[in-house]
Amino acid sequence: MRKHEMLCNIEDAQTIHCLTANATVACSKCGVKAHNPADVCDPVQLPGTGMVGD
């Protein structure tokens, strides 16, 4: 994924599924969940998942 492409802008369901497995963060703008904080515009740590950026 290119750096300027955030998960919030991806519409392909299979790609979203791959990038959101074992989510640790959610985007505070749209709510999409992701494993990697770099994949969303404004990451917020999900409860019980450790620190954002770890």
C-alpha cells in the first residue's frame, strides 16, 4: 500500500479484510479498524491491544 492510501479510502473488501485482521487501532474519523496504525488517518488505540505504534 502506498503511504498516501489509507485504509479509510480502500473499498475492496478482500484488501480491507487482510489489513484489519487482529485490529489494534481504529480511525477516529470513520471508525474503520486496522492492525497497523499507519493504515488509518487518525489512529486511536483499541482497548486491551497495547500501545499505538508498538
